[in-house]
Amino acid sequence: MENNKIDRSEFMKQVGISFGAILLMNCLQACDSGGEVPDPNPGGNSGKVDFVLDLNNATYAVLKNKGGNVVVKPQNIIVARTNTDTFIAVSAICTHQASTINYRAASNDFLCPNHLSEFTADGTVQKGPATTPLKKYLVSVDVTNNTVRIFE
């Protein structure tokens, strides 16, 4: 009859290898989960978002037209003028895997070109794989000065 005993040193080595393999497997699954990657700071800075776009500036002139939109860097906020002539602003970074979203004027919503997540005009998830909404910002328009303010 064979003796199936192992010494303490061998036992600890086997436990360590097993534990390491379990940790490695969990780490690899977490890295490849395809889970949500919400933008922890969609404003791109440590303070509250509050800025003004001058529509006379060529960079933002597209917002003079219904259906026009622009991604404002470094804040990573997409500002759009809807076909009903209102302005909307949400985080430009998809909450699924951090791709820059696009505004679709015809359907007044946002589309992530990476995995085709769709978001309503207020940032609510309309179609996954994203499950977390986009951050929505307040917008005010100064028609006299031809400016749009985006703020929290």
C-alpha cells in the first residue's frame, strides 16, 4: 500500500499555485468582461462643467443649423441643435467601452459607432450593450450674443 501523504512544504506550494491560478483567472475575466466603463469625470476637470460656446466662432458655427452638433474637447461633451431648434448636451463618451458617440439628427438620439449602443436625447440607454446612461448637462441659449452655455 502506497503512502499518500505529502509534507507541509509541498502542501503549501500546491495551495499557493492553486490560489495564484484562481486569481489570474479572475483578473483575466475582469479585463475581458466587456463591462461598463463609465467616464468618472466626463467634464475632463476636477470642477463643475460650466462653459460658453460662441456660435460666431467657426469651430461652433455648425450649431447655427438645426441638426448640427460638435464634440467639445477637453470636456468630452457633445452639443447638438435638434431639428426642433433646441439644444442638448450629454457626455460624448459611451458608457460601454468609452468610444466617442455620434448625434443622429433624424432620430434625435445618439449612437455609439463601436458596438451600436443607442441613447435618447437625454442620455438614457435606448439599446445596449451599454446599460449606464450618458451624463446630461443643462443648456441655456443667449440669442442676443449668439452663445450657448453648457453647465451642471
